[in-house]
Amino acid sequence: MRAGTGLRRLVRVVPALLALLYLVPGLLVPLAWWRSTEEYEWAMVLASAALALYSGRLSLVAVLLQVALLIAVDQEFAAGSEVVQLALLINLFGLTERPGRELIVGTVGATVATVLNLVDVPFDRAPAPLMPVGACIVAAPVLLGLHQRALRDAASQAEQRMQETVLRSELERRQATASERAAISRELHDLVAHHVASIVLRVGVARHVAADTDPRIRAVLDDVHTTATTALEDLRRLVSVLRDPERGPVSPLPDPAELIESLNDLVRRTRQAGLTVTAEFGPGLSTLDSVRRLAVLRIAQEALTNSLKHAGGGAAARLKVSLTEAEAVVVEVADNGGYADTSGLQVPGGHGLVGMRERVELLGGSLLAGPAPGGGWRVTAVLPENSGEERG
């Protein structure tokens, strides 16, 4: 609730209650002053009490009407002047919502009416000495209303400053992120992409020069050229996304029909690199969502790359991708390498396992990687159903 709103609602009910206090005793006890009161006089008191409930654009009009009612009631019905006086002060309290000329006019009018209400004509008391008293009576609701308004304005300004601080922090964070992305994209473009482009160029020259050499050498050169070209395209796509994140995902999401084809192509390239690989793909993989399809492809790629690097000569690996009854996809890569020193998997600057784990956990799955019971190394990733949905 806004500051002062509850107080303003409460004080507007007071004159109505006070009017009832004037009416009820007269209904229960035949008081002389109540019996002698005309209906129009009571109507003025009740109108004043009802007018105190008003708060809006015509607050000044309400105050001036209360001034007129107070003067009229004081002359015709002194017993009800207290109700009108209180109602006038409450309307004046509401007028503080509109400070300025309207508040000045209302305050002056209320002061005059209050002083006239204090004057006791039979005792010949002059209005002048009562001006300070009337001013004090009128000043109380005015100062209280201005204080409540100041508190509300201060609270509103504090909330606005807090929102501005949050927006400024978010803007600074985004600017810092954009700067980091720009710096990374420059390094990738100027350093890594340059070297990969050089590899593609030199391998292309080697393929041309060694066109008549051993077919096995040409096959290796063709594979290196294809792999380097694909890596260069991925790097360029990554640089483009880093510079403009709104353009879309970093990696192209494979179509459902292309997942098996992409996995078979991965197996083929791994075999050409020197690792014997067998593959088994279960039914239903074409029903996977795009995010899980990409995750399956990247996990299989990284796990087979680790086996190729660390399993040793003559090793073999097995890739298995399947769906469980709960519609979770399981990716398993196992090899029979020696792995005498498993610390070799954590080569300087290597982040393969860390990247796989982060990708799997982002999708709400689990990843197990370590020595297999019968020897070798095994990586098992489980991606649950609907893990492709955005997570907060």
C-alpha cells in the first residue's frame, strides 16, 4: 500500500461515524436540542459528512462547499458544527494531494470558516484574536497531509532509483559480456581461424602435388582437408555468433533424418584417423528434439576424440546410442585402451570432459566417465525426456 493511503481512507470515515453519534442519541433519547432541529439542518450535517468521503480532482470545490456548510451550520445549528468542522479539515487533508494555488485558497477559506466557528457572538469576542487558533487548527491536517505526501514521494523516488540501479547494472553486465565476446571473436578470427585456414590451404596444395602418390596418403590428405574445412566453417560460424548473438545458435542443429547420417560420418572419420570403431544405433532416434540431437552428436564426437587421443595403438572403441522406455537417450562410448596413466585425459588446456559434463547437466542429465571394469575407458551420458526445454 502506498504511504499515507491507509491513513487517508481512515480519516474520511471519521465524520460519518461522528454524524451517527449525533443522530443515534436523538433517536434513543428525546433530547430537547435534537427535537428542535429542523430536517434541513440535519441534511447539511449529513451532506458534510458524506462530502468528507470525496477525494478527486474537485477537492478544492469540496473544501469550499465545506466552508459554506460550516458557516451555515454554525449560524443555524451549533450542535452540528463540530461534525462539519471535522469534515472540513479532512477535505483539507485530502487537498494536500494538489499542492499549489488550490491548497492556498482552500487553507485560507478553511481558516476563515474555522475562526468564525470559534467566535462566540453573545460574548462579543472579536475574530482577530482567534485567527492564530484557527490557523493552528487548519495547519494540523495541512502539515500532516504534506508530510504523508513527502513520504510517498520519497518512497516512489527510492523505488525509481532502485529500478534505475538494477537497469544500470544489467546494462553494464551486458556491455561487459559484449566486450568479452568481441575479444574472444577477435582472437578466434585473427589467430585460430587463420591457422586453420593455413592448414586447409597447405593440405589442398599437398593434395594437388601428391595426386599420383600412394592412395592411402591421398585418403589421409582428403580426410584432413575435409576435417579442417569443417572446423574452419564452424569457427567462422562461432565468430559470427559471438559478434551478433541475435543471429541464432552457434552450431547448426541436425535434422531428425540427419542424426544417424552425422553419427555414421563421425564414425567414418574416426576410423580414417586410425581407431577401430563399431557403432550401434537404436530405434526412435529420429524423434529426438533438436537440442538433444545436437547434444548426442557433440558428446559422441568428444568421447571418440578422447579415445582416439588416449586409447593407444591397436585399440578399438564402441559407440552405442539408444532410447530407454522412459524416452531418455543414452550415449555410451567405450574403448579397450590401456590408459596406464589416466591423467593423460587432462592434458594442458583440455576441457573435453568438462564441456561434456556442462552440456549434459544443462539438459538435466547425468554423465559418467572413468575406467571400465574390464579395462579401457567408458563414457556414459543420459539425457532425460524434455531435457531440450529451456531451463531457468
